[in-house]
Amino acid sequence: MQNRRRFLTTALAAATLPRLGWADAGAPSFLAAAREPDGAFALFGLSRTATPIFRIPLPGRGHAAAAHPLAPEAVAFARRPGHFALVIDCAQGQITHHLSAPDGRHFYGHGAFIADGDILCTTENEIDTGAGRIGLWSRREEYRRIGEFSSGGIGPHDILRLDGDVLAIANGGIRTHPAHGRDKLNLETMRPNFSYLSANGEILEQVELTPDLRHDSIRHLAASADGTLAFAMQWQRDVADPVPLLGLHKRGNPVILAHADLAEAIAMQGYAGSIAIDGTRIAITSPRGGRVQIYDRSGNLQAVQRRADACGIAPCADGGFVVTDGLGGTWSLTGNRLQASSKSDLAWDNHLIAIG
């Protein structure tokens, strides 16, 4: 009886404790990985003006992060092919869990939370077969791995949670193997797609591009409130023969491919590094081309901003975008004007992740 009373008292006390939110971590608006001047790596929380709020050291180069929808918690992923994912308490500035890809797997650099933040989903490669997998990790059980299912293709890279815990997966189509580093092993047979999956792995819808675009690797995703999915691509053939690097899709409808004029298409060098939607506009970046291209929702090119090594991009809560580059610059993109926000000695990595 005494033990039961003690248990109930403890449970009640825990239930009435205030839950920490992102405000307890300094109310960051974005997450971004960077290389520091001494060669070390870290994950940063950034304000809405891209000013660093907190810094968490990483054991190697980071790629992207998954922000918990409620708690001040992030999962930082290694650059592919990577084997570490670190769960970070951003309020305390501490790494709380080290996730390791199971034997025969490696991470692809992205993840997403479903089930109100109770389950983390990670994009992974089954090394022996090249099949894409989605790993499932239970936050309630100290991030214990609780299962996995097929991604619906090869080379799953980005992953997004859509309304109703639908998962959108960018299956880039490129097979890799850790023994070969970042070499692409199946360019002649690649078939990229993006797949909509239920929370239990059922394929709800799957989209492939036409055969002439099967070398256009689908890599990164952004979604708008009305369910429009935007996807950024990387061309695996001659960049002097340009193809669309941005597509738009709404479930049950055909794909819209965005086209730039020939000079701008060539300037992107076949590479869209990141993508974001601010409600009415879609932007893609090319660090290779030193470009930020802005399109409308019909796929029409509206404006181009030139910035060396620009890659990270995310929408602002009040409209527009924030852009980061590998030279330490952060930029605000309001309307069609790119303005400097800050300059540092940090080399920002590929992605800028909006929180909330």
C-alpha cells in the first residue's frame, strides 16, 4: 500500500511539473551545423535573424537535424554515409543519447518525428542490398530502436512528416556503400522516386519522373500548409545539358516541373542543395552555382540571387527566407532582395532547419 501511494504521489508530481519548450532553450528559430575555424564541428541554434543562441559540439561533420515538435530537443545527423545520430537537450546543452545505425545500415543524414514527437524516423541504407529503410526509434523508451520498414526505393535521403503522420520520402535512387565512400554505384540503373508512406510503412502514393529524367536524383523536400510537396533534385549527367531541378506535387495530381531559362539552368551546375517554401514561393539553392532561385507555385522562375556557396535555406515565420553559406554569411531574403544579416568565421553546412 505504501509503495502504491508513493508511486501515485510521484506520478502525480511528474504530471504537474512544467514541460520544457523551445523557449527554455532561448527560443531558437533554426538549427544548423557548421565547421569551426579550428576544424571542429558543432550544431548551433539560431535566432530569427540567424544569430547563434547555443552551440553543441559534434564528433564529426553534421548534415541536417530533426527538431522535436514540442520539447527543446534535436537529433543531429552525420553527413552520409554516417553512423551517428545524437539526441541533444538544447535547453541544457547536453547530448543525452547516441544513436548508432544497426549492423549493416548507415544513416543518410535526415530524420523526422511522428506520433506527436514520440517516434523518430530515420532514413537509412541497407548496405548489402542497397534497399532504402526507415528506422523507427521510441523517444519514450530512451530512443530504443523499435522497428523499420522499406522507404519505397533506393537511397532515401530527406524525410518529412505531413499531416496525419504521413511520411514523404525522397528516394534519390543512388546506391552507395561505405567501402566506396560517396561513390555512386548504380548510375546506369537508378530510378529515383518520392513516396508517401503511412506511419506503419504502407505506400500510399509513389511518383517517378519520366524515363528521360531518371538521372535527376530527388534529394530534398519542403511542404506547404495546403499539402503541396516541393522537391529539389541533383542531375547525374552532363551539367551542360540542364534539366529541371525543382518539382511540385500534390497527392492525386500530376507533377509540375519548374523550368529556368537556359543560362540560369546551366548556372546551377545540375545541383540543388536545399529547398524551402515560404507560403507563396519556393526557393532552391546551389552552392556549386552560387545561386538562390525563387519560383512561384506554378513553377515559374521569379528571381535569382547570387551568393557564393549559398546552400542552407529555411522559411521565416513572418514570410521570406533565411539563407546560410559556407563562407560564414547569413542572409535574409525578403521579397526578391538578399540582405546580409551577419558574418562569422563559421562554415555553415548544407541545411538550415526551421523549428516549429
